[in-house]
Amino acid sequence: MAPKGFLVSVGGAEDKGTDLEKGIIDRNRLNFFEIGILHNIVALIPKGEEPRVEVITTASMIPDEVAENYKQAFQKLDCENVGHLRIRNREDTLNPDFLERIKSCNCVMFSGGNQLRLSSIFGGTEMLEIIRQRYIDEPFIVAGTSAGAMAMSNTMIYEGSADKAHLKGEVKITTGLGFMQNVVIDTHFDKRGRFNRLAQAVAAQPGALGIGLGEDTGIIVSNGVELSVIGSGSVVIIDGKFIDYNNIADVAFGEPISIENIVVHMMSKGDHFTTDTRKFIGREVALSGDDES
């Protein structure tokens, strides 16, 4: 059964409208903020329901500052009911008040920081199971940026410097929060030059799709498999299904890897991709299809 909820994965550094408060009026950025990533999250909440968002700052080392930034940003979108779940260890996930708030909100937003903190603190907890079940059974929204986005998949990159990512063993992988299967998500993709990092993760398990999210860019996942791009940058899909030669199992640790026939798609706002059929649908094609129906 396809999940009834939505995943929103953001590549980091999303525009929260902060330039507006500095008196910088850039019409392009203003327009993006009005129709941008955070607006897309709020718009997914069913009509007639008061938006209620809980920000989870577990990954961050400055949780209070991050939570306040998100509160102010959501308030600009007329979303006044924004809470902060200040979860710093596994014991905090058992807090009865936190559990009740998870059960009654429309959306959880995982902040950036260290994705290994998310997997090690939430893995196997009742709170994570509640979030997963609500995502499957209800039009519930699970959003995450940077580390929060990387942790959404079952397979998660938790370490790997861009300049050594072509060397076997330099990319570290573990189990994420498991909202999506058979994908690996990387963030800050363009700015931090993480193509090789994601390619090595795909080479290690070619059945998984690599999804590289640029900054201020994200994807909305509906029905568990349908991706649509939002934001101002690009999303890169790395598909290893058709790999022919792949030496990652044979070379020594620290040696360069080789991969033949890896497939790459570049996507921008409005483009679509389905992870089960591995089919790319460009924005113009999708629009022309809508016009014909």
C-alpha cells in the first residue's frame, strides 16, 4: 500500500525570508519565498486544518537558535502554531508530552546538523514508529533539510569528504530513518561537490537510486515513489541499475574506484521522477500532458 503522507527533502540553506528583515528587497528572492519550499510544506496540509508544525532539532548543535529561525519563517506564511521538540538523547523520545504532540501535529520538520545523531537517537524508538505509521496511514508530512533530508532514506551517508570520495572506503554508510527504501540522499550537492560521494554509495549498492539535492532545492515525495522538484536549484539522480563494470568490490581500501555506464539525470523545479519505474518526466512534458487531459 502506498503511503498517504508526503516526504519533503531539502538540500539545505533554504530561503527563510531573512533578507526581508534586513531591508534587502530582491524581487526574485521575494517571489521565491512566497511560493518556495516552506510554502510548499504548508500547502500540503489538508484544507480546513489549522497548520501545526513540530520542529525537531536533534541533529543541530544550536537547537534553540535553529528552532526560532523556523518559527519565524513559518509565521511569515501564516503558520503560527509551530512547536520545538528539543530532543537531545534517546530518553527524550519517551517524553509523554512530546509523543502526544507528534500524534496531533500535521507535520514534523527535521533540521540540519549531524544525521548520525538522528539515526542513533531515533532508531528503534516508539516516536519514530509513530511518525512512520502516521506517514503511511494519514496525509502527514515528514520534512527535513540537510541532515534531516539525508536521514529519510533507509540507506544513509553519514561521512565522506568530497575530495577523497573517489577512493574506496572514504564514503561511510549506515541505516537511516527508513521513510524511503532503495534510495540514498545527499545534500548541499552542488556547492560541496558531492557527486563522487553519491556515486560511490550507488556503486556499493546499484539497486539504490542516488538523489543529490542542491541548496535551496528539494523534492516532494508522494505515494512513496513520485518525486517532484521544488526550489531554485537542481536535483541530480544517479541510477546504477545499468552499471556494467564496477570494481568497488575488488580494489583495496583507499584505491580509486571505477564505474561503467552509470546513468545521471539533472532535474529542476517542476520536473518529476518515479523511483519504482525510474522514469524522468520533464516539466514541459508534464504540463503538456495536463493540457491534453
